[in-house]
Amino acid sequence: MAARVDGSAEGGWLTAIAPYVRPRPIAALLLGITSGFPLALLLGTMTFWLAKVGIDKKTIGFAVGLTTPYTLKFLWAPLIDRVRLPLLSALFGQRRAWLFLIMALLFGAVWMLGASAPEKHLGVFAFWAIVTAFLGATQDIVIDAYRIEILSDEELPYGTANNQFGYRLGAFFAGVGTIAIASPEGLGLGWAMAYGLTGLCVIPGLLAALWAGPGLHERAVEAESRRSFARWLEETIVGPFREFFARRGAVLILLFVLIYKLGDAMGQAMLNPMIVELGFTDTEFVAINKLVGFWGLIVGVALAPPFMARLGMGRALFASGVLMMLSNLTFAILASQGHSTTWLTIAVATEQVTSGMGLAVFVTYLSGLSNLAYTATQFALLSSFASVGRTWLSTPAGYAADTLGWVGFWIMTTLVAVPGMVLLWLLWKRGFVVDSIRQVEAEPPPASRESAGEAREGAPA
């Protein structure tokens, strides 16, 4: 995966970027845009919106719980993995049939969420937020499985990096773009129109799915349809979980996934309310995110594949985790300085670079642990556990910010990340931090477990 050294700067540059611009990694990027925008509307943009209309910090902290479907999606992932939709599955295949249906429903739900006026009808707002979260989580089930299935082993790190770049790009559109459209300091079109236009982010994923064609899952689904109903039910509901929990270290891996990004999640839940409270204008916030955050994101995601190739998965997870912890301290400094565009710029740049890198590494790790026989269910299980930390374990963030103040709150988020790093060290020491299912089952010795780019079991050559 390393770039060719041929004495030509231009040739080395082209060689380095070539894996990112192959057709299927590009499709993964477009899918990431569609995958990334719903959750951003329900976290960053929603908390900014609620703060702007006068909702208190404690309520905003618990409003993050409206994204609960992201923590429970593994419950219905087996059905998405196996159930064929009439007509649509015959036309487009299993994955794309579900994807096109969910995209259409999600677009409508986002429009309704934007029109819900939380300052007047908080209950209506909460209802459409939950509907949007359910559809967004279901869309993620399909996209995550489809992405893994269309990427070869060689393309997986680059396709995952592209997907994370697309995810953060979708989140950027949903955050900065939606605020710019809604704000009187921007286009001034209001929240309903802003959310509705952001719903058009389903289009890149639609185009990518039409371009990339059916995934590798189609033959397995056809084989399943010829089996008895009892066998089908057992394979659909029990099989994915039985296969995962039969592996060495399965429980420890899930605990690690649960708490690895907890500090980062608590910080993200309260970032926008702090920005509003410190008196930054919409224009200042949008400009800094647009100019600094966007390029920081590009740098962070682009660094992830060579970062993993050079360090191996265990070291890459540890290093990116430490960097994300330290990035929270820049927001503590910002809080101590008050209305400082300089420190907001530094904090946003640091967070985007470290978070972009950390997410790409983390998702590549989870992707490598998903057996292609049960891609949707197992990846949903892993990502659901990650969402629990973001959704429910982080809900007291509003109380913590209210009690500790902003400086104390950001220091606390740094300390909260320490247990995840300790658990990672324990996993690494026992040989459970590996790149693929094959490595987990083979019980590799610690000296050899860092083979970056190891082929996933059952993946295409």
C-alpha cells in the first residue's frame, strides 16, 4: 500500500492518491455522505438549534437520547440482512432495494423534523427526531454492509477512509450547511427549509449504489431463500450472534467498543451549546468550520490508511485515541479564554484532524471483524455498542457542564477517555486487537498480530 519511490514528486503523489480514486472507494465516499448527514442533524445541528431557541443545557443533554435507535439497530439488522422486499429486491438486489426504500422515507422524515418548531412543540419535534433516527440507523445498517461487500481486501483501508471522509463531509453539510441556510446571518431560509434541503444528501448514496451494482451478499440471500423457514430463522437471528460470541475476546471487544469514544461523545454533545453561550455568531462558527474544520477533516481522514499501514491496528487505535483525548483539552482552553476566534480555530482544527483519523481507524477495525456471511448484523452489533456510549452514557453531559463549568467539563471528558485506553491495552496484551476475523480465530501470538492489510475471511481476492 506504500507509495512508489521513483524520484518523481508528481509520480509519487499520483501513486499515493491512486487507491483513493478507484471506482469502489469513490462509491464508498458517496455512500458516506448519505450515511453521515442524519446523525449530524440529530446531534450537532439539533443541539445548536435547541440552544438558539432557548432550550436549557440539561434538556439538550438528554435530547441526545432521541438518537437511541442507533444503539438498538442490531435488533432489526438480521431482518435487513435476510428479508427480501417484493419487486424492489428483484430489480435491484437485497442491499440496494432496502437502501432505496429507506432513502425515500428518510428524506420525508427530515423535512418533517425541520418543520416541527421545538420551541413550540417539543413533543412533535421529539417524535420526528426518533423517526429520523430510526430511518438513519436502518440506512446505516444497509450502507455499512454494502460498503464492506463491494470493497476488496486491498481496497478496504482506502474505501473505509473514503467512507469516513464522506461521512464527515455529510456531517459537515448537515452541520455547517444547515446552519448557514437557516441562519439570518446566512441565507435566512429558516430551519424547515434548511433541514429539507439537507435531506437531499441522500442523492450521493443513491448514485453510488446505482453505479457500484449489487454487493456480494446477493448469492447468499438467494441460497437462504431455498431453505426451510425454521432453518432460515435460525440462520438469520441466531447465527450472526453465535458466530461473533464464539470468538476469542468477543466480550472484551464489545466493552472496548462501548467506551473507546465516550469522552469524545460527551464533548460533542455539549460543543455547540458552549459555542452559543460563549457568544460566537453564526457567521464566525460557520466560517471557522468551513475554512479550518473542512481541511482538518481532509487531513485527518487521508492520514488514516498510511497511519494503520505503518503502525498496525493496535498501535493506530492507541495513538488515535490519545490524540482525540488531547484534542478535548483545546476546548478547555477555549472555554477559559471565552470569545476567542483564535482558540476556536485551533480547537476546531485539532478536533477535526484527530477525530477524522480516529474514526477511520476505528471503523476499519470494526469492518475487519464483520463476517461477510452476516455483514449487516455483525457490523450493526459493533456500531450499536459504540452508539450506546455516544447516546446514553453521554446524556449526563448537560448536568456535568452545568455543575463543573465549561473548563471543568472538558477536562472531565479527557479523563473519561482513560478507561477505554486501559481496556485497549488489555486487549492488545491478550492478542485480541487484530485486523480480521481470521486473525481472531487463529489466536496469533502478540509478536505477529500487527499484520496490517491481512485479508478478511471470505472476502474477495
